[in-house]
Amino acid sequence: MKLVFAGTPEVAVPALDALIASDRHEVVAVVTRPDAPAGRGRRLVASPVAQRAHEAGIEVLKPARPRDEDFLARLRELAPDCCPVVAYGALLPKEALDIPARGWVNLHFSLLPAWRGAAPVQHAILAGDEMTGASTFRIEEGLDSGPVYGVVTEHVRPTDTSGDLLTRLAFAGAGLLSATMDGIEDGSLEAVPQPADGVTLAPKITVEDAHVDWHTPALRIDRLVRGCTPAPGAWTLFRGERLKLINVRPLPDRAELSPGELSVGKNHVLAGTGSHAVELHWVQPQGKKPMRAADWARGVRIAPGETLGS
């Protein structure tokens, strides 16, 4: 089939690579978000998908909005059979959805109908799910509600961050998306409507959502830190400034600290929660690089009774 691939971040690149490598399909163009400011100089940088497409000599389309007439006209000229999508980052209007003969097929990083929305991997970790996966489905105008072609499953490991889990799903999902394109082409796959039961939503995690409440249980704080790593990053306050929490570990046998209370040893830093303590492993003070929590504690000279979150 003739394909136009839509995607933007690094997590979409494995799927694009899988389709480029396929001997059954031709990626004639990619659609991606416009160049965005990055780095200290805030210069405009092409998306990871755009950079990979340029390397492969594939045409790149960067519409400011997918409903722009110039973009729609070019898409009609390309006349794709199907448009696979991975984390494109913009809503597709009906005018675009109607162009490819076999529709737009999205690779979504959850087992639909669970975790429809922008942050399925983060919400799976926040909820304590032990199993998740990826699904391919035909895009409709609803939110991730279209019929499903196929799924792959993936265990959520006890120490997984959203970055860890998403990386594994990106590669597993790349194979699923390629196989879905094969099945659509030869007619062996038929999309199945999603069940009405089991729908959960996964809206984008905001910076305020990532603010740690030390009165909540240690297990919940651990999930929040892992679910918000690498972005937007779980954080708390210390002496009025933000402190990012990169890695913590619940300690079920330590319950003597009050919520947010710090206890510093030679090589460890503990913080109290609504249940038992957590050990801080890696933190990032405001305006500084990530560092071991013990090194941070030595540098700021934590006084007895000082707390986080105040």
C-alpha cells in the first residue's frame, strides 16, 4: 500500500522505521508538527519524525493545522491508500479522514477502551495497572473510540517510569502497526468495535498534577514519581523552591516520620508520607542538574525537623 505516516516525537520513530523497512508498503510522505523551539537558544528544531524522514529521503509535510487547504490538497495529490498514525499531536478533521481509501489507523499505547486520551502510559502507572499494551484502531471523529484491528500486551514492571514503559511499547507497537498494515492490505484483518464497558480516560498530565502531596500514601507517591518521569516531572517544595523528584523507593518498615518530614543519614534521605517513609534516590533542585539525594542533602545542610512541601 501507499502510505502517508503521521507522527511527531521520538516514540513514533520505531513505527516509521518498521514501515520504511517493509517490502509490502511505500511511505510516500510523513505528516508532522511544525518545527518547535528547543534548547537554551530556543532555536527552531524539526521533530524526530521529520528528521528521520529527511534522512530517508521522504517528503515531509508540516501543516500548522491539519485542516489547512494547502495540506489537504497535497494529501489528495499523494492519494495514500492508508495513513498510519503514532503520536501526531493534532486532531484530524473529517476532510482529512476521508482522503485515504482505507482510512487513518492509529497506534495507541493502551489496551482500548482503557486509557483513551493523550497520556495512556502515565495513567496506567498512576493507577497501578499490572498489564497494559498497545492497540491499532481506525480513527473516527470521537476520542480514540474507533474499531480495533489488533493489540499487543506488556507487563508493567514495579520500577517502570512512563519513559521506560513507553520505550518498550514503542518497539512492540511498531511491529503491531506494520502487521496491521499487512492485514489491511491482504484483507485478513477486520476492525472490531470497542466494548462499551471498561472505558477510562487519560488526559494530559499537567505540572500541577505532578505536585506531590506528602499526606498521601507512599505507594501513591511512588506511582506519581514514576508516572511523571520524564515529563512533566514530579515535584515538591523545599525552602520555597521547587525540587524535582526523579526516583523514590517506598520503605514499608519505616513509618516514624510525619508527612514531608526529612531524615538524613550518611548515604540516604528519607521523607515521611501518609503511610510509611520513602527513600529519595535522585532529585533535581531548581536551576541545577539531577543529583543523588544524599549529595543534595549534604549541600543544603538539612536541619532537624525540616520538611518537604512547606
